[in-house]
Amino acid sequence: MTRPEDKPQRSAATGPQTLDLLAGRAVRRMRERAGLSRAALGRACGVSGAQVEKYELGTNRMSLSRFQAIAQALGTDPVSLMATLAPPPAAPSPAPAPADRRRKAAELAQLAMRMDEETLDHVLALGHRLAS
């Protein structure tokens, strides 16, 4: 017998899960690219336009069968629609503090003094490629 305390609790305060938000954004992007209104997409997959809005906002979760129906209505397949779910890459880390950069530059200069000309030319070319 399952006790109430054994059941997973879902609090309204927690809000939508990240994956639900990403799926909703992917649906909205594809719907807008297809030039469909929420109502038109809803009709094509058997739900109301208001329900499509809830999916797009992550308020309501989509079942896999609904996700497949939406993908097909958008002219794609669920795998391709899933591929658009990845969040954007994280921003690059900030540059090190100036003092740290100066120390590293001095260390690089000391290393360069011990390199033969050919190696130094290669390292310099690599530095130019990396900095551009």
C-alpha cells in the first residue's frame, strides 16, 4: 500500500521544468517559422490554441505522442524537433585578472627565449590564429 508521504510531491511553486520550457520554445520557434498560429497548430494536432500556448510556455507538459503529433503538424519529425531543444552554449569565461595575464605573458616570453627560431615562428603563428 502506498502511503501519501511515499508519493512524489509536485509543488505549484516549483514551476515548469527546464526540459518542458525548452520543448515549448522549440515548438514556438518551429510554429513561427512555419507561419502557423497557435489555433492552426492546435487544430492540426487535436488541441486548442490555448493548449498550444500552455505547451509553449512550459505550463503544461506534452506527452510523447502529442510531441510527435506537433512535430508532424510542423512538417518535421520528433527527433529533429528534439535536436533543437539544446540550450545555447554558455558564455565564455571572463578573461583573467590583469595581474594574472601579465604573469602569464612574462612566462610565455621566458619560454619564447628558449625556443629555436622555427618553433618560435610556429608558436607565434598559432597565437595569431587563436587570438583572431
